[in-house]
Amino acid sequence: MDSTLEDIKRLFFFNDVLCSNNERDYGAGALFYPEVLKKIGRAIGNFYIVPTSIHETLLVPEKDSALTQQDLRDILNTENQLA
């Protein structure tokens, strides 16, 4: 994945970033492509990584988030119990 900072910034959705591959199929691992974490960090600063599925990962900027770490844990625990 060879994205520029502008490409990454275009992925914003309500201040959150969705990370996947170009096909959006089994793309959760795209976060670990070379340099992706650094590029995202430079674009949005510190962020929480929220694994939403095997296809994508939600990245929530820490500075813009109305959610606390505990809120995110609670959401994930609830969703995992429902799955």
C-alpha cells in the first residue's frame, strides 16, 4: 500500500479513519503494510486501533475522540459478546 498523507486524510469519516486494502477484502492487516502506521500517525497524531472485522480496522484519533479508552473497551466487549 503506497498511500500519501493526502490519500490517508481523504479516508476520514466523522474524524475516524478506516484502514483496509484496495479491495476492502481481508484488509484489516493493511495497517501493518510498510510505513502505514507512521503515515497515519503523521496525518492524525495518536490514535486508537479498533479492530472491527477481518476486512477493516477503525482508527480513532485520540485528540478528536469523545470516547475514552474505557468507552472503546466497553463497545468492543459488547460487540464481541453479540458476535
